[in-house]
Amino acid sequence: MKKLILLAVALAVLVGGYVIYINYRSVPTDVPQSGRSMDIESYVRSRISDLSPTKEQLGGTFYVTEIESHGGAGTVQYEDGHNAYTADFTYRITREGQPIVDSFVIRSN
């Protein structure tokens, strides 16, 4: 009888541990994270030329003049010395802390 009780307790501990492991392991990576806004802002600043669907004109280079982000969405203003743009973007932060821009749309004037 004691062996059966010990087996039941051991099984309960194993099942409980597995449930806890699954719940804490499976943190969704596609949920927007707002606590890392400086990371996403640095990412957008350094990759603005790649993110923009419009390319620089007359040999200019894009640079960010203003950026705001919070909760998985942001707005960036940037220019190349000839043309200025405002774009809206959405993003997420991976489990490893890497920012990913999911959409980048220039506002129409």
C-alpha cells in the first residue's frame, strides 16, 4: 500500500512539473512588447533605408528625424535631404530579444 501511495505522489509531482514547464516555456513571441521601445527605435533608425519602400533620391541617405513606438506599433519621420516621409509600422520582439518589423507603410500626403 505504501508503494502505491509513493508511486501516486511521484506521478503527481512529475505531471505537475511538466504542466509548469509547459506553461512557462511557451511564452508567445508574436505578442508586441512595449518594454523594449529603445531596442525597436534603434533597429528602425539603423535600418530605415531597408525598411522604406521608397528609396533615397539624388544620392541622399535616409535618416530618422523623429520616432515613437509603444505596444507593438510606432510612427517614424525620416528624410533623405530632398524628400521627407512619415510611416507607420508594427513590430514584435522575439523571445531572444530581437525586434522584427511586421509592417511599414508610408502615409500618403
